[in-house]
Amino acid sequence: MTTAPPSTGAGPADPPEGPSVDKALKRERFGWYSYDWAMSVFNTSVTTVFLGPYLTAIARDAAGPDERLSFLGLSIAAGSWFSYVLSASVVLQVLVLPLTGAVADRTGRKREMLAGFAILGAIATTALFFAGDGRWLLAAVLFVFANISFGAATVVYYSWLPDLAGPDDRDKVSSRGWAFGYVGGALLLAVHLGLVVAAEDLGLTTGEAVRICLATAGLWWGAFTLFSVSRLRNRPVAASAARSGSSFRQLATTFREMRAFPLTLWFLGAYLLFNDGVQTVISLSATYATEELDLAQDVLTGAILMVQVVAIFGALGLGRLAGRYGAKRVVLGALVAWIGVLFAAFFLQTGAVAQFYALAAVIGLVQGGTQALSRSLFSQLIPAGKEAEYYGFYEISDRGTSWLGPLAFGLTYQLTGSYRLAIVSLVIFFVAGFIALAALPIRRAVLAAGNTPPERL
């Protein structure tokens, strides 16, 4: 064994001397990084770039003259449909993700669970190819299923971090994982950009090209997941989890025990607030760019591609800053930058490509660091043996699965008819999250969870 079992909660144990042990740990870390490479295409090509505008377009095609859809007896603005679908997927995740974490901690079969959820999500994503010709409901159902599977797989994936790195190395390891993800997302998105630009020359409509992009994102996710799983390994189950009985009983016990860690819950509350804002900006930026700024799909895809490239350096750079100033301070600084981004987005001129690209570059600098450092910071606040369960609660508001932000965006648009007011309404999430995180005594929170604080927080 090269790393500590989950029961220690301390990351890698001091292994026996020898190059084979170090090589085994590096091999497993590379497998962990590579899953970020595999799954990030779902965030970039599917959630961020193509699905929002495409689902909005086919919803409008199917809507009546008043641009409204009839769904379960409700009259819904077609322009709000994607944000509502995104919110619905998270409401369902509230039920699924904590239980997923409980099963992972109790059984220890993380490799099997990661593979199963990722492959199911990849199949649903690939099937989006068939959601054309006004099939707005089919597209919504497939995306909800894929997003739930994505969230469940991510819960299991995140829970490996304490096993692969000690307290002082987690910011670095987490940031490298995000950087791998941005490289993978950028490579496939570059291919997708080329396909969309060349669609007419290839005899394809833009809609057909987008459907191919969605399908290939699913195939990429599934194929590279198999490589990742081949390098990761399960850990012994913590004694407390093994004695807990059923996963439902273990989850109920965790709910009761969480009251003993109020500072961990405090961080979760702060994270839920500001990450709702981050994920909503990421998920609905494509809709804002196409519907409000009148930017073409190739411009939008090029901007997102640039974000992916800049974010590689942003994640690594903010990871280095965290080593010097502490993760909490760096995240707070990034939140200030996000607030500036939203106000700048409100004043962007229609059709101003250069302005949009400049703003996208700023987003790229802060996006990866905000998420990577939040992930590693939370790992310090989890009681030993509960990693997957706690990351289940964490993931409810992570990686494009937020529901308060999309709901606020959708309601603001429906009430005002203005995407500009809808985007600036998200400022409240960043401000509230900043205040909550700034007030959290982070070192005391780490000690209260029974963990050893890193040198800098």
C-alpha cells in the first residue's frame, strides 16, 4: 500500500523506502488526473458551449407564436427552458448524491462506482445526437440523466483526493487535476470548433454539427474513463463505515453527526452560495452570448476554447499562490474578480467580439483556481472515513449542478425579458459567499474535523 486508507484521513502514509512505492503513487495520481481530462468535456462542450443554445433553439422551434412551451400544465418561456432543466437536474441530485457517497464509503468499491456512473452518463450524452427536430423534451430528459450520472461519478472521484495527497500537497494535486481537465476540454473543443466552422463545407447544418459534437463528447468521456479506472485502486473500508449497516442508515448517521462539525457546514454554506454563481455563469454564458450579445456560435466556441487554455495557467498559478498566501485568501481574491466580471458583462456591447474575448480571458484566470482550491480546502474539513459522503453534499452545488443560480437567472429573464438583468442578478451569490467564507475561522475548522492543518490555509 502506498497511501493511507480512508480511516486515517491523513492522505499518504509514510511508505517504505523504495522507487517502486513512489512510482505506484505517481501512477495512481496520473490516473486521478486523467479522469478530469475525461469528464471535463461534459462541462465544456456540452453544458457550457453547445447544449444551452441548442436546447433553447429547438425549444423555440417547438413553441407557439408566443414563444412559450406547455409542460406539465405550465406555460414556460422557451428562453428559460435550459435554465429550468439545469435546476431540475440538481433537485434530483439532492436525493442521489449523498446516498452515492454513503455507498462508496460503506462498500469501498469506488473504482466500480466511478466506472458505472461515468459510462451511464457518457451513454446518455452520446444519445443527445438523436435529440433533433424539435425533440426538446427528449434532450431535457437525456441531459438530466447525464448530469445526475456526472455528479455521482464526481462525488466518487473527489473522494480519492485525501488518499492521494497529504494536507500540504492537496492544493497542488487538486490544481493539477483541474489543469489536466482544461487541457482535455480544450483539445476536444478545438476539434468541435473546427467542425462547426466547416459544417457547411462538409454538407452539414449547424444543428447537425452540434449534435455530432454532443455525441463525441460522450464518447470521449466514456473512453478515457476506462483508462482512469485502470490506474486507480480501492482502499480498505473505514471501520466506522463497515459497522454502520445499510447505506441509508449510514447516511442518517452522518446527517446526525454533521451537527458536531458546524464549521464544516459553514464552509459548505459559503461554497454553495459562491459556487452557485460560478456554475451559473459557466453554464449560461453561452445562452447570454447568443441571445443578448448576438454573437455567432463560432465566436462563442472560440472564446470558450480560449478560456480553457487560459484556465490551465490560471489553475496552476492560483495553486502556487495558495502555497504562499493560503487557499482561503486566494479564493476570496478570486471572488472579487468574479463580481467584477458580472458587472462588466452587464455593460458589454452587442456584437462586441473583442470585449467578450477580454472578459472570457479574465474568467479563465479565476475559474479553475476558484474550483480547484475550494475542492482541496474542503478536503481538510472532512472527518476521517466520510470523504465520499461529504463530497456528496459538496457536489450538489458543484460543476454545473447548481439550482439557485439558474433559477434566479431564469426567473429574472421571465419577469423582465432582459438577459442583462438576469446575468447581473447573480452578483448576490458572490457577495454572500465572500462574506460567509471571510468570516470562517478556517484553521479552527480543520482542527475541529480531527485533521492536521497544512502550513498555510
